[in-house]
Amino acid sequence: MTQAMMEILQDAGCTKSRAQNIEYLCTAGQIPDALHQMKILRCDLIEEIHQSQRKLDCLDFLIRNTEKEMNKTYRER
């Protein structure tokens, strides 16, 4: 594995130890295992995206409801 690949893994959020493990698997010829580890990392990142999306959805709901209440209050005046 090249230094560039190590940097890419770390840029993708991979810990140094996990990147080193993937590097070891690659150099040991265990490419399928290295790919599996990279796919696990990808799944972890996707889950983080989903968690962030749920948080955004909650905030959007609160914003919409607050705006509705604000508009309702101003119309009643």
C-alpha cells in the first residue's frame, strides 16, 4: 500500500491503526480482507450520514412548527 493510500484512508476517517491493519492485509496478500475492512469503514460512514440526517429532520420539524406558530400568532393580532 502506498503512502497515498494511507493518507486517503485517514482522510476518509480511518484511524491510523485501522489504516495500518488494512495496509498489513494488503501487503500480506489478503486483498479480500482488506477490501472487507474498507467496506466496513464505508458502512460506518454511511451510518454517520444517516444519523446526521435524522438530526436535521428533527431540527427541520421544529423549525417548521415554530414558523407555523409564529405566523398563526401574527395573523391573530
